[in-house]
Amino acid sequence: MNELIEKINASFETLKADAELQAGKGNKAAGTRARKASLELEKLLKQFRKASLEASKG
């Protein structure tokens, strides 16, 4: 589960950096990367939710 948390943190940092570039400097390519990172983050968070539920049951 620690590996999953590290992946979530890395994906969030990528999203944060690209979103700031898009919002602050109007970088359209950064916006595309931010949207892609948000989709990846969504998948990782769903995996975390599953793992967390399994850990709490056991």
C-alpha cells in the first residue's frame, strides 16, 4: 500500500505543477498534461480506496 501512496503523491505533484503552469502562464500543453495526470490520479485513488477497504476488513 505504501507503493500506491507514493504513486498517488507523484501523480498529484505532476498535476499540481502542470495546472499551475496552465493557470499562471496560459500554457496549453501543460493543461493537456494536467488533465492526463488527473485521470491517472483518479485511477490510483480508486485503487487506494479498494486497498483501504480490504485492509480495514482484515
